[in-house]
Amino acid sequence: MKALVCEAYGPIANLAVKDIPAPVPGPEQVLIEVHAAAVNFPDALMVQGLYQVKPPLPFTPGAEIAGVVKAVGAEVPHFKPGDRVIALTSTGGFAEECLADVHRVMPLPPTMDFDTGAALVLTYATSLHALKDCGHVQPGETLVVLGAAGGVGIAAIEIGKAMGARVIAAASSDDKLELCRKVGADETVNYSTENLKDRITELTGGKGANVVYDPVGGPYTEPALRALAWRGRLLIIGFAAGEIPKIPLNLALLKERSLVGVYWGDSTRHDPGGHLANLKQLNEWFGAGKIKPVVSQRYPLAKAREAVAAIANRQVKGKVVVAPRG
């Protein structure tokens, strides 16, 4: 079968599509014919050796897929060949076939297509865990979303609105902010042309925001923190800007602000029941039309390397998927 292969940690340009042996499921694994695999920022970090998890080489990136079950292991009772499924895989997704542990496979809802299924779980589950479990967002609070036109950003806008928050979307260009307004943002800030702290302060009538959702880091974290209200919460999702900011801790002290780390992957192991409840909530919101992943572009497997480069260079709006089967 064909797969995108990383043979050594380094530049994304070194990735190549190659023929590799088809995987065989172990006792508690499911073999899936991949119809869509979402591209996420950790994929780009992982192949460069910059992520906290470093898979053994060589490996195929891609952690979030949707497709059709081809075969199951001897101890898999609930899935059978032909079932349409979503799976989280850590690696292996940018390939024609992929293995997934059975406990990380779920049915694809009948009304959901493969692209949407592949784009749903990681970004939306991350954002729901962040806003509900870590940020404790309440109806009527003001939520600021940085990097708001990216995959997790769009998810945070939609989930924030579903939770009853007023959402201020912050992004780096007017066309990205237009997308944010289309998915429900109440107000927008272009932090390439506007002062982020001053604009948030202005939009909140001087009170400051209650919660900041920050997947960007770099130069944007500190001004957003300074724009938080009394007992505001800064949710630390990631560092897409490439720089881990150094924060003066007196900014937390002054207004009893909280800096809250969000690590959704580990949270699913510490609280599997809460994870399942969040997935149920996402399915309900999807059915009600309150959330819907924005898939802006599909790449064939032959151009999967370009898809990874696009997300690394922050050129993506919403989500992009690799379609190994066309």
C-alpha cells in the first residue's frame, strides 16, 4: 500500500509517498481503509522532531481518520468489516490503510461524511475539554479565541457559542476573520493590524475577557493575558507561532488570573468517562447543527507533504484533509 513516510526527523520537504507493507491487526486492533485523514499541527511538529512524542522511525504521520473497517482482531467484538468509523491513531493516518486500537475507534454517525468525520474529533474534543473541563466557561462570559481561523480555533468559536459565551475571534488577516464571523464569532480582532490588548479591552467595555483560548503562543499570549478580567482564565493549548512565551507571573497575581494548561490527549487516559461524555455532547451538537467542521481543502495522498507544510506555515483556514483514495 502507499503511505506518506517520515524516515528521519527533519524538514517537511523530506517526506515522501512510498510503498510499504500493509498492516495486520493485532488482537485488539481494527484495520481501516482510510477515506479521509485530517492534518493537524502536531503532525507537522512530529515529523520535524519538535513534538513531545517522538515515534520510532520510520513512521507515517496522521492521527485522525475516517474510513471503512477492512479487518478486525480476534478480540474486537463491536466492529466488523464494512463498518464506517472514525479513529484516533497517533500515527499512520496518511496511508491507504491504517491500524487503530479498538478503544480509539467509534462509529461514524450516519449523517456525517468521511471528511467531516476525520476533522471532528481531535480539534472539537480538544476545544470542548479546554472550554468546559479546564476553562469552566459559563453562559454570558466573554471568550477570546486566538488563532481563531485554524482547526481548533473554529471549533472553539462554535463550542463557545453552543455554551452561551460571547466570542471574540482574533486572527492574522481579514479573510480569516471573515470565516470566523461566518461560523458565529460576535466580534473580531486582526492582531496583525490592531493592538490585541487594547482592542479586547475596548470590545469588553473596559472589563476584560473572562477566558482566552490560546493555541498560538509567541507574541500574542502576554497581551491577551493582560486583557483578562478579574479571575480570568488563560487556556494554554499550544504554540503554533513557534515560540513558547515567557510570562511575567505578576500578571496572574494582579487580578487573580489563572494560567491553565490543556493536554487533551492525556486527559482521555486520566478521565475516560469524561471523554466519552464530551464525545456524546459533540455528536448531539453536530446533529443539532451547532457545530460543523470547516474543511477548506482536500489533498490527494500524492500531495500529503504539501498539506503538512501548509499547516506548518499557518496557511490553513479551518481543516484540511488528505484523501488517500481520491
